[in-house]
Amino acid sequence: MYYRTIGHWMKYSHLKPHGFTLIEAMVSLSVAMVAASAMFLGIARSLETTDWLLESAVAQGMAEQLVDEAIGKWYVLPGGNPYQVWLGPSSAEQTGAGRSQYNDTDDYHRFVAHPPEDRWGVALGREDDAGGLRHPNFRAPETSLSRYRQQVEVYYVDATNPAIRLPDGQTSSMRVIEVRVLVRDGQGRWQEAARVRRLFTYIPTA
């Protein structure tokens, strides 16, 4: 069989076949696989970043909520010693559910909750803000915040430079309450997702 070109007749049998050789196809496939791997790695990292930003936002809300709760308490109970060395809840203040018996800020020292809980000791996301549980239709799954942990420290700072934390045993007219919320990653390691620090000062009444 013949076909006509401009001014020439040629047999089909004289034409070179066009297409990819096996080696060319394998090289192309390898390049495509490398490109796809890079793309999927970028997507995975983007998703991890998004997850961490979401977890950090949730942790920040938890930390601020706990600080707001604490600053609503007394600096020291009327008649109490504002320069007491020992900080933390008394045995009586630990008898109630959760933090329900805490009445001054130093009670929060060394408080830890995992998973996070409200002042009555009910897991966040399931509480009704009155010491009970929400209606079942409005409760978060029990595992929704199981990777989060609340930690609180209360300590004295230098009255002339509040950025300086005083060693244990030393007191001043200023205290700090510091709330940290940690998140446990897939390897079981705790990572700080939020930290909120508030400064308190004691002003004696006349």
C-alpha cells in the first residue's frame, strides 16, 4: 500500500512507528511516582499542621477558661495570710467533687486533670455547668478530649520584676497562676499546645 506526500509516493512499510519504548514508559512512570509522592507528602504535612492548629485553638480555650475560673476566687481568704509559703488546696478543699471547694487562687496549685474536666470533675464536652451531664444528644464522645491534659502552677514572683520567679520558700506581694494544656501525640509524647499566665498582686486594706 502507498500513501502520497508532497511530491512523493512512499510505502507504509517504510515508515518508522511512533510511540514509547518500554524503558521510556518506565522512566515516565518513575518520574510520575516521585512527583505524586512529593505531592502526597505535602498534603500530609498540611493536614498535620491543620490538625495541630485546631488542637492548639481548643487547648487555648481550655487554658483561658481555667484561668478565668481561678481569677474569680479570693487572692487569700479574709483573715488569711497572703504571704503563706505553702500553696495548694487544704484537705477540706479536696473533699468536694473536682474543684468545687476551691475558694482562693492558691488552691489551684499543682492541679492536674487528664482528660480535662470542669470545676465539678465532669469531663469537658459532657458537663452541664451544674455538676451533672448534658442530655445524651449533646454530649461529646468520651474520647474526644482524651488526649488533652490540664496542668496548673501558682507561684510567687519578684515584686520589682514579675518576670522573675521566686525560689520555693520565698514570698512577695505578687503571685502568678500559670495554666498549661498538653496534647499527647501518636507516639505517646506530651506536647504543650497552650499556656496562659496571669499575674496577681495583694493590696492590703486599710
